[in-house]
Amino acid sequence: FAAQRHVLTYMEDAVSQLLENREDISQYGIARFFTEYFNSVQQGTHILFREFSFVQATPHNRASFLRTFWRCFRTVGKNGGKYSNLLTAQEYHCLLQLLCPDFPMELTQKAARIVLMDDAVDCLMSFSDFLYAFQIQFYYSEFLESVSAIYQDLLAGKNPNTVIVPTSSSGQHRQRQLSNDCNPLEGVEASLFYQCLESLCDRSKYSCPPSALVKEILSNAQRMTFYGFLVALAKDQGINRALGALPDKGDLFLDPAMDQELEKLVAQVSGLSISTPASSSGDTANIPVRNSLRINSPWKPLHHRRKMDAESEGSNEETDSSEN
């Protein structure tokens, strides 16, 4: 159970956070820190502003990141005019970096290619199209690397039923090794493709889509291309529900819990603006008390803010010295 839930990963991270922020934590105790840390893990806010290596470390982290990205930026597709919800891959990448500063552009581009079916990653995409494609690419990244390798082997007429260890460059390397005798647009035989993927799912130690749903996708076609398969995965609501991070497409822009929090925040801000300017005379009794919307996240953001403050002070000193 501990290995399945990656308990050791979270324990190691919690201890690391504890050591990095021991001065602040000592003010209210270690027990409270661990309580807040694991509450944030349960709520899915523990991945906020963390490094990419941690964000992708566990399936729960990946699902939490997907859910957080949706909740934070769902209004991109909800509000505005006809074209207000269309963004480029670079713009979506900027949104991802607001939550994870070192999020790799490569993953964003791969998700864009699922939507656009080619290398024109500077074209505009809707929020919903990008989100569901990004979910498949991000959550099942290792699985898709192996699928790409199997697909290229099938195109070349090789036997792909061998153990494939995905690496960061294996997919790109194999995509350049297309057989001159085969047209990749024609795809491969769907039934044979499924047999290979079923074997992959059985032996893979990484997250894979449910094999029954993969079989259902491939049984509806005689031949299948690699990107056609990725598009089918992204659009399949059964796979989306099995993953459990995002709502169905029809409910994509509905989030009552977040809407209630936003309404509370707007009410608080409105209350402050309506209150009389009695503070000029030193009387602050009429100012309403604000209950801050605190997110239970680990201490990494605080650590980063201190580093940024220190760097900012250093840059100011250099500016002052240069002016003198």
C-alpha cells in the first residue's frame, strides 16, 4: 500500500521542506507542519509553485496539477467574445509556468500537436481542446513514449513485443526513423496495434489507460495512425472519468466550489471599497474583518519568495553602486 500510494515520496519531501524552513516551522511546531503538509497533499494543493520533478513524481501529483490548472484557468474558455478562449501553445505554456515555473515547453508542444495533428504549434487552440490533449500527454507521458516506439516498429515491419524503456529522446529519435516503404498517414493495423498495447499495459510500471477502453477505441477502426490514436484518447470520456482529474466536457466550465470562493472574495473586496474612509482619522473599527483565502500548500513557495527577495536586494545594490 505504501509503495502504491507513494508514501515514501511524500515523507521524503515533507522532511526536506521541514529542514529548509525549520526557522519558520519552529514557531508553531513540527506536528502542525506535518498536519498541514499532508492536508495539502490530500487536497491537491501541494503541487502549487513546485519544481517540475516533484509535480510529475506521482500519479496523484499529476492529477492534482491537472485539476489545479483547470480550476485556475477555466475562465479562459468561459468568458469573453468569440475568439477570447483561443490561445497558442506558447500562451498555454505561460499559464502552466504560473503554477510550475520550470514546466518544460516540450510537453506543451506535444499536447498542441495532438490538437493540431501537425507541427503548426503556433496556431490557436480552444481551452477545452488543449486541456484534454494536455491531460493525456502529461498524465500518460511514459506510456505514450512506448506507444510511439511500438508504432514506429509496426510501420517498419518489426516485432515490437520487446521491453521498451522510454527516455526523453526515444520518441523523437524513432519518429525520424520512418520506413521509406510505408506512408505514416495510412497507419497500422488496429488489431495488431492493440495486441502490442495490451502487452505494454500488462508489463508497464507507469500509468496506462484502461486496456478495455483502449480496445474499444482500436476496435472501431481497421487502421490507426499514432496521432489519430492520441486524439481518440483525448476525446474519450471513459478514459477521462477513469483518470478522475477533470470533469466531463459538458461540465468543464462549472465549478460551484470555486465560484463560491470567488463570490466571497468579491464580497470582501466590495465591502472594503464601500466602507467609509474613517482610517484617515486613525479609526479602523469600521473596516470589515477579512478572512483570507488561505491555500494549504507546503513551504516551498515561501522559500522561493525569500530567494527572489534576496536576489532583488542584490540587484538593487548593484544598481546603486553603478549609479555612484
